[in-house]
Amino acid sequence: MGRVLQIQQDLLHFISSQIARSEVIGAETDLVTSGILDSMLIVDLIAHIESTYPVRIDSTDITPAAFQNVARLATMISERLSHHTQAA
């Protein structure tokens, strides 16, 4: 499984464990317009990302486009991991 897919699975598991809904969410589910992501979940999600991966999410990264779905978020994390690995 590729890195992006592993990150997607991790994020989907985390989000699913945090929401009270019984609906199934996928990598392309719109987290913003569906109302799945609220301000508290965004904070928890960022904390999860930063504690799981050696990346930092800055306030300028917190945009509807970046957090629209798990696929976009996983791609952003994967790209940052690639830059982190190259810089090390």
C-alpha cells in the first residue's frame, strides 16, 4: 500500500472514531460541506496529524480546500513527509 493510501486509512479511522454519525466516510467524502468537520474535530485532527507524522500544520494551512476531504489532506501530508525526508 502506498504512503498516501496508508495516510488516508489512518485519517479515515481517526475521523470515524471521533464522529457520532454512523455514516461511512470515504477518502473523497466532502468533510466541509457535509458538516463532518467542526472546529473541535479540526483541532483534534491537527493534533493527531502532528503527533503521528513529523509534519507541522500551520494556521495558513487550515483552509476549506486543504481539509475538503481525506484524499487532499493525505496528499498534503505525504508531500510534507517527502520534503522532510529530503531535508534530513
